[in-house]
Amino acid sequence: MKQMKSLDDVKALHISEDRRIHSATHEEILNCATTDIYFLRTLDILKEMGLDKTTVTAEIFPRKPGVFAGIEEVKNILKHTNIEMWTLDEGDEFSPKDTVVRIKGPYREFAAYETVILGALASACGWATAAREIKEACGEKDFLCFGARHVHPSVAPVMERAAVIGGATGASCILAAKLLNIKPSGTLPHAAMLIAGDTAKIAEVYDKVMPQSHNRTVLVDTFKDEVEESLRIAELLGERLYGIRVDTPSERGGVTPGLIKELRCKLDAAGYKHVKIFVSGGLTPEKIRILSEAGADSFGVGSYISAASPIDMTMDIKEVEGRAVAKRGRLPGLVENPKLKRVQL
């Protein structure tokens, strides 16, 4: 596929009738098929005026505070362009209007990528920021990101990677974990218990087939009272049971502090103090603080992260051939940020 640099290239873009998925391919993103068309219209006009090679300095700033993520994709997208770039590190926190990225070079080198750059940063920063809020609620306790099922599969690894940057201990999405060079994390779904008809049967085979190094964590809310099932599984697996997962649905009131306190109390009384309590299902920072205080040891968080709003990013040209410029309402010239670092593309 040819990189699109003009309106003629847009006319030539052909969509195959055999296309099975609507999301953009890597090739389409890299070749500007997802950009806003007015950037290509601008390049046509500037080229006609002999101005498309004008050296400009552009800065990107957010509308809200957050955690910086997504820049590795941006660097890869711009890898073969003739530009200079300065950015924050992934994981850095920013305030509204902070300069988080600065780009300098001929305008035609990056103009058509503006849509892609802003979108990549906006989504990743939104997810990383939500994960940081969860991490602050968890304190020293771990949490896993279970959000892949709540987003389009094409962005699931992007979302869970951003969550780990924000503070998640691990990710359930296989591709996300592979990109991060960590092992995918997770337990077992209700489907396993429902098909087998008995949580204990699944627990026995789970214990049998998994390597010794695997932390055996069993879901306990499918058929019986959570406390009763937890004690039954703890007796069955003994020291080999690492933890139990509670995912009580909202139809039954969800996971409550009272349930967690009862679980902890009765597991301890039965001699199973080593068994950890893992909680999932509709968790928010507020719920995590309450359940953590009640005795929960770790958490699985999905929709709070995956449904986080993007943090709007804006790119402004601040210099043209070294001359400070700005549109009305904005201050001309560069906005310095000591966190910015020069990066190699």
C-alpha cells in the first residue's frame, strides 16, 4: 500500500470486498489511511504554494491531568521521517496544558500523521491514568487488568499495555503480555465450572495439569455459598491452593466487605491463613479501598480501565522557520517542560 500524501492518493485507495474486519491494519495506519482528510488537502495546497517543506515546531498538550503512555507507537510510526522529537517518559504524570511531545521538522514529514499521533496518545493516556487511579487505591496490593473483553480486539493489547504502564501488575490479554515480555495472568472462568458441573472437579484437574510453579486460584461463586465453597476447595488442595477468586454477580449483591471479612475469618479459623482472597467484578477505586480494608488481597479490574475516556490531546504549531507563532487565544512560542527528553527515532 502506498503512503497517502495527497487527495489523489485518497481517490486511489481501494477497499477489498474480502475484508473481514473493519479495524485498520498496521499498514493502513502507517500509510495514513486513518488520518483526517483535511491534512492531505492542506499538503496539496502548501505544495502548490511551495511551502510543504517549511520547517515547523509543533507541540502536543493534554486537556486534563493524567499518566503518559502511547509514545512508543508514535516513535515507531515516525521512525523513518526527517524530524526531531522530544517527549515525556511513559509513566510520567502530566498536568493540563503541559507540553508532552515536541516535534520539529519539515511539515510534510509529519502532517498526515497528526490524527494518528493524537489518537494513539489520547487513548493510551486515558487507560494508563485509570490504571494509576486503581493502583493508588490498591496501595501495595496487586491488581490485574481484565479489560480486553470490553474493547475492540484490535486495541485490547494497546489498552492492557497502557494499564501496566499505569500500575497494573499483569494483563490477561495474551498479546499485551507478550508485548510487555511478561506472562499472561488470569484464573479460570465460570464456564469451566458450569460445563463440569462441580467446582471441586475442576479444581482437582486444575491442580493436576498445572505446573507446580503455577499459583492455583479457584473461582468459588458459581454454585454454592462462597464461604462454603472456599473451605471445600481449601480442604481439597491444602497448601497447594494459592487463593480463591470471588466474582459474585450484581444480581446477588456483588462482592461485599461483609463477605470478604467472613471469608477471611473462616479460612483462618480452619487453618488456611495462606489462602489469598482475589476479588473481581465491577471494581472501582472506591470499592477497592473498602474491600482491601475488609481483607481482600488482590484484584482484577476490567471496565474501569477499558471504559476510561481518552485524554484529549491537541497539536499546535508554535514556530515557523524559527519564528514564534500561535492562533488567536494561544500564546506564541514554545512552552517549556523540564520533563521533555530528546528521543531517537
